[in-house]
Amino acid sequence: MTAEQQVPTPSLPGPVARYEQSIIDRITDFNDPRQEWRRLVSELLGTFFLVLAAAGGGMMGQAFPGVISHTAAVTAPALTVMAVILFMGKISGAHLNPAVSIAFALRRDFPWWRVPGYIIVQVAGAFLAALVLHAIINVSAMYGSNYPAAGYSHLAAFWMELILTTGLVSVILGTASGAQNVGIIGAFAVGAYIALAGLWGSPISGASMNPARTFGPDLASTTFTGYWVYLAGPIAGAAIAVVIAFILRGRGGDKAALGAAQGDLFTEGYGKS
């Protein structure tokens, strides 16, 4: 067998192959606004499932007293977040939370022009989940929201949300950094933190750590008691986490963090280039 027979001359790709490659190139280009709908659908779906579990615990507990324990109510959304990150994190980054989107943007790991769209679909997903739960369980969505505990001031709940969110966003930014990027294993760190924060912090504020998660049920039930706590607390906590990340790891914008924040389709090894 001759050398020419062993190494056939590659032929030019046909029209179908070129079209397929152009589609893949567009999907993997995170600056291409034509692909933004994929990320928005992903964020809407992910937030929908998160709030389905988070609000569903309280609403199901109201419908069936004694069935849903406190441990189950705070663990279910944590496990849901873990699963969502694993199955769609590479599409949109699986923010599922306006505070996380803002933190990534402040960290320069996510473009500001994409933040409004993410927040809109996150709120929409949370609202849709609350409506679905209300239709199925026939219980007011207010039982699936978060409110300051009786006997505690709104300010106390605010500080609790701020502290819990600082920890949550610190974990998210830390596991997405170039020095400590752990890929999909980061899902377990984030899920574990949400569960642990809920186990000890939820009695005072509900451990929302997410303005969309609380706003969805509030909007569905038209009950906004103390909502400023669940907007200001997580946003302030996210900003503090960005400052902590700067102190610990310097400026953001490294390749691993950009990929984790934006949803890095088809890219497996950040450190190989």
C-alpha cells in the first residue's frame, strides 16, 4: 500500500457540513445575540423548577399538615439547584437568581447587557411556578413565599438574607474561578450550601437568598409583606461577595469564570489553552 493510499486527500466539506458547522459556531459564540434565546429559555426553565421545589414545600405543607418537615422543605430546593446546574449549567450558567447574575456582571465574568434579560426570565419562571402550584394544590402562593418571622423585625431578616447570600455567592464565585474551577462538581458545593443555610437560617427569614424566588409567589398571591428584605438583602450580599472575591483572588474575567458564568457549550477543558 502506497503513502498516497494510506493518507487520503481530505475533501472540502459539502454544503450540509458547512451549514452544520456554522450552526455550531454560532451556538458557541456567547457574544452572538442570536443565541441568547437559548440561555433565556434555560434560565426560565431552571428557575421554574427551583421555585417549584422551594415554594412547593410550603404550599404542600399547608395542604397536607405534618407531611413536609423543615428539613425536607430546605433540602428540596438545594437538590433541585444541584440537578439544574448539572443538566443545563453549560447552556446559561444556571444563575437562577438575579443576585447571582448581578454578581457575575460586577465580577466582569458576565456582560451587563445580558443581565436584564436574565432577571426578567428568572422572575417569569418563578411566577409561572407559583401559578402552577396554586392551580394544582389549590393553596395560596403566599404559603410558598418568604416573610420575616413573627417576633423578628424586618431588619433582622434583612441581615440574615445579606449574610446567607454573601456565603452563597462566595461559593458560586469561588468554584467558578480560574484557580479553583471544579467544573460540574461545583454544583454539589452550591447545593450543599443552600441546604445548610436553610437548615439554620430559614426560621428567621426563610433563607431565600434570591429576589426572584420570593417575588414569584408574592406576585401570584399579591402579598408583598417585607419584600424589600428579599430584594435588598440578597443584592447587598452579592455585592459583598464580589468584594471578597476580589480580595481573595484578584480581578475576575479569567477564562474559567467566564465560561461558568455564561454557560460554556461544548467546552470541557478550561486549562488546556
